[in-house]
Amino acid sequence: MTVVDIVTVDGGQLVSRAELADDGTVTYTGGSSAASAVRRWRVLNPGASEADAVRAVARGGWSNGYLMVAQDGTTP
């Protein structure tokens, strides 16, 4: 399973999550930030699947200056 946790830059509070299951299903919980980051990656990479986007965001990270993808050990 691949997990993308979106946390606050100032404090590391979890605000949103995307979970990619082994069967390719993506589940979003919390706010819309994880889904927005995944959608944005897909816009920039036409033809990519949602699963590809979740894996890419998990590997490459994302931030808007206020929120970011948690790195190992960042999520509370």
C-alpha cells in the first residue's frame, strides 16, 4: 500500500490522506488536499492513471507553502 499524508508545514498536523491499495484503488480521507495534489499531477502528466499519480506524489513530494507531503516520520 502507498500512502500520501498531507500535513501542515508549520507543525506537521495531518490534514488529508490518499491511500493506494494493492488492487489500484485510491481512497481519500480528511480534507481535499491529497486529492487536489493527485489531480494536479495528472494534469501535468496527461494519460497517467490515478494510481501512477499517487505513487509519484508519494515519491516526489508536493507543497503549496502551507501544506506538504509528509516525509518519513513527519506524520503525527
